[in-house]
Amino acid sequence: MVIEFEEVYEVKCATTGLPFDKHHSIKEFASRNIYINPEYVVCVRDDPKISTLIKESNSSIRSENFTRVYMHRGQTGIDVIVSGDPTMVEQKLRGGKELLKG
């Protein structure tokens, strides 16, 4: 079973071209639907840095919280940034079921 999320990704990065600000870059972000198999998710973590970058970029993305989802991929891993807070992402990955503690 795979679950649909809204992935946020960087489209391009351009420099400002200002002579005193050579290293400042403007990042642009976009979103797309992705499908994640919960069996391969290793960790979900809040990503406040991407929230700041998206706000500074004047992107059309309207989510306030973003979560980095780490997935196992054989010898390596992959991580994606999805819209929503970690609690919402984790609940969606579990299918709304709560784990029993004890």
C-alpha cells in the first residue's frame, strides 16, 4: 500500500547579481504529488529550515509546516520533504491507527 503526500522540492537557484551580495541566492520551490510506501520509512522529522526558505522565496506553497521523511533504499537512503507536521505525516503513514504502548 502506498500513501499520497505533497512533496516540496527546489526548482532552481539563481544568484541575485548584486555586486556586494555575490553569494546570496534566491531559491524557488514547487510541489508535486508523490506516493510513499510506509514500510520503507525510517524516520520523520520536522524541518523548520525549509519553512523559512519557502517563506523567503515567495513561493505559492501555503503550508506552514514541513516534514522530512527518511526512507530506506537498499545500501543507501533517500529523504523527501512533504507538507504537514510530523504528527500528521506519521498518522497518515500508519493509516490513522494508533500503536498500543505498554
